Amino acid sequence: MLNKRSRYAIKALIFIARANALQHPASVSSIADTTTIPNKFLESILHDLKVAGFVLSRKGSGGGYYLSRTADQVFLADLIRVMNGPIAMVPCVSLNYYERCEYCADERTCGIHAVMEELRDASLAILAKTSIADLIRREDWMKEPEA
Amino acid sequence: MLNKRSRYAIKALIFIARANALQHPASVSSIADTTTIPNKFLESILHDLKVAGFVLSRKGSGGGYYLSRTADQVFLADLIRVMNGPIAMVPCVSLNYYERCEYCADERTCGIHAVMEELRDASLAILAKTSIADLIRREDWMKEPEA
DNA sequence: ATAAATCCTACCAAATAAGTAGGAATAGTA
DNA sequence: TACTATTCCTACTTATTTGGTAGGATTTAT
């Protein structure tokens, strides 16, 4: 399961992208007010997002957060890796957090390994192509089915 | 990521299936010895597997654990659900552990929801068809490529 | 009887997750 | 210049989950 940091991060990025589209930054409190994410917790999540390069910020009055790239270049896979950890279900098939399997002598002959690779690829096929822009499009489309 | 209970459970069930194929039960210590799973921890995992109906046991000298069904009827999806929890990455798309989403007003118009359903189905497509027997076949096949 | 096994209850320690507190630094505005 | 709205930074707290361990009761084959 995704942790709350990831889920909140997705929600927050959607909000920021929408604000940016209207030419203004999104402040922590504006996001917290409309999403019910605890203010201080959100602050620390946005800090992580900044360190990871997803957003930029402007301090002071009228400041807030911006996407560092267009919303169609922010992919769920990257976001989840930063906020939640590996996409894979076992470390020995993780592309970004690989750890040698401690319990099998040889990964090449481990039956579990192969299945877990399949699973990783199937997940990645979805997560690495779905962007924040896609999520926004889906929301908008679903709210106005005749558009 | 899968927790250790799940990973150990998979390893243990493979061992038990192999032992059963030779007409004898698998004792906790025989499994622990060949897999490096801590003895007492394994004991508690096997207890869970019994309660969940995956295995049967016989007490006393010469006793141990049996699969309650053939190895090709023990699927990873079922095992993971019992030992690890939901397959889905968010509770609001879980088939077996559903919880209403606390942060979106309407699931039908939530853009995240739809993607998470896709992801769940992609994972399930693999996990619900892969059995312990499949894992054993893969192991055997990979160890003897010319068979 | 005895040895080999499961069964059962309780406990424990470390890690992770989720969030809070308090204030310093910065930037726009009156 | 003062004020206010904001991010930035460090540290703390609290609850839950994870990965075990301890110790003994019960059952069964020999």
C-alpha cells in the first residue's frame, strides 16, 4: 500500500498544477484548506518534493509552490519512488532500490524472482506513463462527461 | 513491498509441496534448517497458514505440515492477501480490504482512483494465476535448462 | 516412558509512519 | 520602516507495524 506521504503528494501536485495553470503559485495553507491534509505535515511533504526536484518555491508574501516542469512530465512512478520507496514487491527485483536476495542461493534459478520481475514490469507499464496531467484530465473529463 | 511473513510463507509452501510430493510431511525445523527462516518465527507463520486454510498439520513424532490442496491450487494472490494485506495500492480500490477514500468527495470522479484500479487489475492478472506449483516448475526448469 | 513434533499465550525491541512545535529567514506591501 | 504572509529548518512526539523471542502445554509414534 502507498503511504500517506505519497497520496498527499499526488493530491498536492494536482492542486499545484491547477494553480500554476492560472498563473499563480500554491501556498501550503491554500492546499491544506481544500484537501484536509494537515498543514504542518503537508509542509514537510512539499519540502521533500522540492528536494527531489518536483517543485520550486518562492518565499515571502504571495509566494508558494510551482511545478518545476510541465504536469505531463511528472510521472507517478518517479513520485512513488521518492515518497514511498520501491515499485517492486521484493528488493531483489527493484530497479532503483536493488538489494541482493538473502534467502536464495541464486537469483537466476529462483522461481519467485521471475514472477516478481513480471509484476514489477506490469506495474511500471502503468505508473511510468501516467502523469499528473493525465490525472487532471481524467478528473475534468469525468466531471463533464459530455465535453 | 512484501513483508517477510509473505516471503517466508512462499518459501515454506514450496518446501512443503516438495516434501509432500515425496509422501511425507514437512516439520518446522526441517524447513527452518534449509531456508534460514528463524524457527520460532516460522512456527507462527505456519500457524497463520493453517488458520487460513492453506495447510493441515499432524502433531507428534513424525508429524509436520501438508498442503490442504494441490500446489497448483495455491495462488500467490490469496497468500499475499492473508500474509501481507491488500494487493491494491490504495484502500478505495481494494477488492478484499475496501475502505472508502477519506480525501475525495466522489470516487467516480477521482482521477487517481481509476489509475489505481488499472494497477490492481494488472497485478492481479499475474498474482491470481501464479501458483506454488508454477514456482516449483520454474525452479526445476531453470536448474535443468535442457530438460 | 520418551522423544519429536505442533499448539498456544504472551511478551519485546526496532523500525517506520504520521504528525506536531517553534521559530528563523525572506519577500512583498503599505 | 513596520507588518504580514509565506517558506525553511530542526527537533520532538506518538502510534502502529514488523520481526521476532520465551516458555511451556499438548499430542503422537515408537
